[in-house]
Amino acid sequence: MTDYEVVIGLEVHAQMLTKTKLFCGCSTNFGQPPNTNVCPVCLGLPGSLPVINGEAVKLAVKTALALGCTVHESSIFARKNYFYPDLPKGYQISQFEEPFSTQGHLDIEVDGKTKRVGITRAHMEEDAGKNLHGVGGDSVVDLNRAGVPLCEIVGEPDLRSSAEAAAYLRALRDLLVFTGVNDGNLEEGSFRCDANVSIRPRGSDKFGTRCELKNINSFRFVQRAIDAEVARQTAIVDAGGKIKQETRSFDPDTGQTATLRSKEDAHDYRYFPEPDLPPLVIDAALLAKAKAEMPESPVALRARWTSELGLTAATAATLSAHPAYAAFFESARQGSKDATRAANFVANDVLRGAKTHGLSATFTVTAENVRELLGLVDSGQISGKQAKEVFAAMEAEPSKSPAQIVKDKGLKVVSDAGAIESAVKKVVASFPDQVASVKAGKKGVIGFLVGQIMKDTGGSADPKLVNELLNKLIAEA
Ligand code: ADP
Ligand code: MG
Ligand code: ZN
């Protein structure tokens, strides 16, 4: 049997977060009653004329910049002609031969290795409406989505496994969410993916015939859909058959892909330049404005946090999973002496109660209060263990400040040397073997003894004092 190499290229349609549509002033609000966000322009009524949305252009430019694409000063909108009930004009305004940006890249991580995937192009286009079936026994069309601005990001066929494809999709989603151009919502359809899949004998430098898997609406399905498609193509080629180029859909219930239609070629769409719109001009001023507004990417954040703050890769990944998490951590750690402590506290305690929806997130506590809490630990006023207790109280009563809670609960680190000394003495006497080990050079055992003392003092002993006294008593023992 031949050993095959899998080749995948993804096309992603990302809805840009504008208030209004790409060529008219209609609202982009999701979930409104059908056909309420419409006007003559997005309904394609005769005599109406499109006008480009400047905010959409800026978001598109940011998308291109985030992907390291070249942004072209002049580009052309084109009509993509096809007939479908959800397309009132009979054509979609898109970009074809001269998109506004080309040739970028996206770095993905798979099995601990970084791989650079090429981006062919990013272009702007309008969304179509939505056909709804079985409404009162009928099929109906909702045109609220018609004309909503999309950025289509076409990736090079550089991906070599379904795992790489899923990693690409996640990295792209995170990048767009951090850039503030998209809410990353696969389920609501504001981030949609088509996967082009082919196989070829390993070592061959020619690509095989591809099939396009349409509209995969979850990260879990991408991988399953591609694996199913690779298995199907492998069986056909192994049996001496040929792959037909076509558009297929994935059915999560059967786990199989099935023919939707034979694949259209570009000439089937009779593309031609949109006569109602001038060439799109992205001048130096607009480019500079977009550049100035670019936030740090999740990859850049992770690199900075691991190298400058010494965070582990895992903690950095947790804190960069959402822009609001990253912002919370950056705010909470201000003034903190111990970035790792702050990071662990946010990652382990704060994020447990956090919820995200699109670009927004809710937390059970404020970053300011967490900053104050970390300050109390830093200055030795409370122990790390007490901090957890205070945190629980903060979640229960968000209006109370951490200092107030510490006062109300009477929590204070025991830094009374006499009280600590008796606890240390007791532990040194109770664990002679461990003390002997430390004396014999097994420094690691010290941690065990410190743990015992903290246990005895209910976690309230000043750790610095404990260590000092313990070392002193062991040396004397
Ligand atoms: P369209 O699908 O609209 O015709 P393109 O011809 O530009 O557009 O191809 C789109 C996608 O198909 C790109 O993401 C590209 O990486 C991918 N692709 C092209 N050829 C292959 C192939 N042989 N196997 C897998 N993916 C491919
Ligand atoms: Mg395609
Ligand atoms: Zn409209």
C-alpha cells in the first residue's frame, strides 16, 4: 500500500465587528427578527448604490497587518455572479484579481514545534442572507445577514495533517479576536471555515485533486471532517480510482463527508470589476492609523511573558486564551514584586469564575481588588494560603476591599517570633529523621518540614520567619 501525504489549505470567512453593513447603513446586530435589518442597497433594489464602510476597511487592514500581509494601496471590488435565493442582487460584491492584501503568514504550534503557514491573500466581501427551511412548512429567506462585512483569509496548502489544520484555525481565531476584528464565534457563524483536502504519494511534488469541505462549525469537527475525507480519498486511490474535484459537506452524526455539488471554477462566476464602486484606496494615513491601533498578538504576549516575567509556557497560554484574560492579568500584576505569583493566582483562582462571550468577558472580582490582594501577600501581611480565603470572600462580597476582608476576618500573618518558634520546635522534635536528612545535605526535605509548620499554624505563619528559624534550629540540632 502506498504511503500518502495529506495536503490541506483553509479558507476562513471572518465577520468583521462593525456596527453597520459593508455597503449600507443597516445594523449588523445578530438575532433580530428576520428581514428587519434591510434597505434598498442590501436588498439589491434597482437604482440603489453601494458606499463602502470605512470602519470595515480599517478592520480589514488590521486583519492583514496581523497576518503580516502586504497591504496594497489600490484594490478592486468585483462581482461574483451566481444564482441562489439568499443572494438578492444575483451577485456578491467581493474582490478577485486585485485583493487589498496578499502574501502573509501565520505561525502555528503543533507537538511543541512552530510551523509557519503561508497566507495567500485576505480580501473583503459581503455576506449572503440565510435560507431557513421548515418554517411553517415553507422555506424562507432572512436577509439580515446580506451585506454584512466579511474578511476572507485564504491559506496556502501548507498544512499536512488534521491536527495542523485545527491548530491553524485556533491560532487564526485567537489572532483575530485579539486584534479586535472578529468575535471568534464558530457556532454563531461569525467565523466560518472551508477545508480543502487532497492526498498525494509521499515524496511526490505534485498536488493531488482536492475536495472542499464546506462550513465546518466547530474545532472538533474540523479534525474529524478532514480525517474522514482523507480516509475516503485514500480508499478510492488505493482501489485504483480517481478523486473528483467537488464540494462536500461533513455530517457529524455519520462521521462521513458527502457530495454537495461538483466544484465550480472561477470562470463559472463570470467575475468582473464592480462598476458601482471606485477602486478601494488604502492610503498611508489609514495604514498608519491601523498600525498604531494594533494590539499585542497572543504570540507576542506569550513570548514576552515567558522571557521577561519567567512564566511557564502553560501559564502564559492560559492567560492569553482571551484578550480580556490578558488585560486582567496585566492590570492585576501592576506593582507586584512576583509576576509568577500574580500569574498563577489569576490563572488558577480568578479564571475559574470567568466567562467569555465573543470579545467580552465577565469576572467575579475586579483586577484592582486582585492587585490589592496580591499586594497584601507581597508585603507579608497575609500568607498565600490566607489569600485564597480572602479571595473566596471577595467573590462572595465583591463590594468589600481585600484589606477590609482581612480586617473583618482578623486574618494576619503570625509574625510573632515566639509563637512561630514554638511551632518550629515542635516539628523539629517530631521529625528527627527528616531533620537528619537535611543535615546530611538533602535540602529538598526542608520543604516537607516547612509544610508541617504551616499546617500546624493554619497557614498563617510568615514563611520567611519560618525558614529562618527552621534553618537555625536544624543547625543547632
Ligand atoms: P477556491 O476554492 O475559491 O476556488 P483557490 O483556488 O484560491 O480558491 O483555493 C482555495 C484553497 O484551496 C486555498 O486555501 C488553497 O490552499 C487550497 N488548495 C489549493 N490546492 C489544493 C490542493 N491540491 N490540496 C489541498 N488544498 C488546496
Ligand atoms: Mg474555496
Ligand atoms: Zn442595507
